[in-house]
Amino acid sequence: MAWFNGLLDLPWWGYIVATLILTHITIASVTIFLHRSQTHRGLDLHPVVNHFFRLWLWLTTGMVTKEWVAIHRKHHARCETPEDPHSPQVLGLKKVLWQGAELYRGAAKDKDLIEKFGRGTPDDWLERNVYTRHSAKGIFITMALDLLLFGPIGLTIWAVQMVWIPFWAAGVVNGVGHFWGYRNFENEDASTNLIPWGILIGGEELHNNHHTFGTSAKFSYKWYEFDIGWMYIRIMETLGLAKVLRVAPKLAEDASRPQLDLEHVQAIIANRYAIAARYARELKDVYRSELEKISLPELHNLNIKRQMKIWLKQDAKDTPEVEREQLAALLAQSKVLDTVYSMRQELTRLWERSSLSREQLLKELQDWCRRAEASGITALQQFARSLKLVAIA
């Protein structure tokens, strides 16, 4: 009865490795196919790769491509509002972490949502007649295959496969990824990077980077961050199985163009989040020195240096109302702080949607640099000079 133990006779650790490999392929299918390719159009995949991912997800998750894409697109469009299908800022971390799959299923019942946000997803014979019509049957084929390959322990492996995406993707990424972690960029939502090495969840750990540059096929941004999903994409691209369409712009400098022109305006708008982060970093010594001189009892329990860094990264409209009073109290105590913060917010006009022409925006940039260089604040003067060299890498 050796056959009863499955076609594969593995040591105990072999079953653990097999489970991790199987679940990792599912994670890779979600992040590369569903997320980066189908939802955000950051890359195109070869038809063979496309069909492999669709088949694998049908077998291991039962998710319908159009539903997943639509729900995630609405998440980006309505992020951190009551219309967001799974915001922990609105619904609470506990609910999204432990009931993320239920929130997904609830959103999938909204046919108007699916039609509005799910356009452009596969609509061939297989999708209509197999993957969508019989979406729940694939997982039972997987259960049979796991039993055949691994024997009775295959049921345990199958159970892990079934909870892997609901917990890690629907729970951890959608929940913890909007609640706890570090932020490279102070964008308009609460997204965070969980850790700088995106391996276990295929790169989805770098969630703040993704929300900042939504259409980028690459989620890592800083030199020390690693996105295993991007590594797989690059391998496929080398093999002719994928074509990268979009990646996040990188902040660079071009010393051959020291005079401000329209290309500078374009580069600043494209790199606005990176420029805001650099502004806070390069003005760090200035605002920290000024904060040492200020003592406000009402801010005693606030990590004011860290908070000032966040305020300088943010556009004013993204600063919570309760924090605006604290910020105003600080700025009233220091002319230097007030200048540094005001000059930062004036940069916002360069990347806000406005009726100004590019030529008018260029004049504003030129005026901003002149006033920064005349401010008497050394770090601000140096930042203005470096801004004149900004280019898109």
C-alpha cells in the first residue's frame, strides 16, 4: 500500500519545502499577473505565461481575474475612504487582517463595481466557460492532485495553499500594509512598506512604494530594497516572455543643463515624491537645530523631529487637521522653520493640477530658486542649486 502515501516519497522537511514552493508560485502569480500586469498594466506577458498564471490561480485560489482587478483598482481610486473595499484606516486593522477574504467576497458581489473597474481583463472562451463559470472547481482538482502526489499529508498542504492568499494578500498586505511599517514617500494614503525585502509575499511587502508609483512594474526603490517579483520579471524579460512597460522614475542630476527649462519642470513633476523626501532629508540639520530652541508643553509627548520630517515630505492638504494646529504653533516660534516649511509647500504648485501653463510653471520654479538662494539658509540654497540639475534617469 505504498501508493497510499503518494507518488512522491519525501522526508518530513521535503513536504515543508514543497508547500513553500507551491504557495510561492501562487504569490508570484498574484503579484506578477493579477497585480502588476492586469491591474496596473506595468508589463505585458507572453501568452504562454499569461495562460500559465491564469490556470495556476484557477487551481490554487478560485479567484476570477476580472473581480480581483476591479476590486484592487477601486482600492486605489478610493483609498482610505468609506468606498475603499478594505481600508484598515476605515474598517480597523483587526477586521481587514482577519476578515480580508470576506471583504473581498463582499466586494465581488457588486456587479457595478466589477463592470466599472474590471475592463480590459481576459474575456476569451477559457475565461468565460472555465475560469469564471467554474471558478470554485479548480481548487478541488488541486486537492486531488495533492492527495495523489503527497498522500494524506496532501490535505494539509492543500489547506495551507487555500489560506495562503486570503491571509497574506487579503489580510497582511491590505491590512498591515496600510497600518504599520516605514514610508519612503508621504503620498496621499496610509500605505507602508512592511520590510525592505520583498520575498515572502513576492515584493508586495513594498506597498508604500507601489502606491506612490502605482503603474510601475518594479516595487523596490531604495538601493537596499529587494523585490523578488521584479527579479522574476527581469528573468522573463531576458527570455522574451515579458515586456516591461513602466517603472518608477528615478531622481538624477544632469550637470550639462544648469539653466532652468521646461525639461526641469517635467522632471520635478515626475519625481515629486522623491524631491519632497530629499527636501526633508537635506534640510534635516536646519529644522532639528531650530527645534532644539523651541519648548512647547503641548508637544511634549510628540516625537517632534520625526513629525517635522513627515510634515516637510507632505503636501499641506495631506496633513491631518489635528496636526495642523501643532504645526502652526511650531512655525510661529521660528522664522527659519516657517521659511523652510513655506518654501516646501510652494513647490507643491509645480506638481498640483492647475490651470498654469508649463511656461508659467517654469517662471514659478525660477522665482522659487531665486528666493531660496537669497534666503540666507545654507541648506536651502544648496537644495535650490541641486534642483536646477534635476533630470529623469
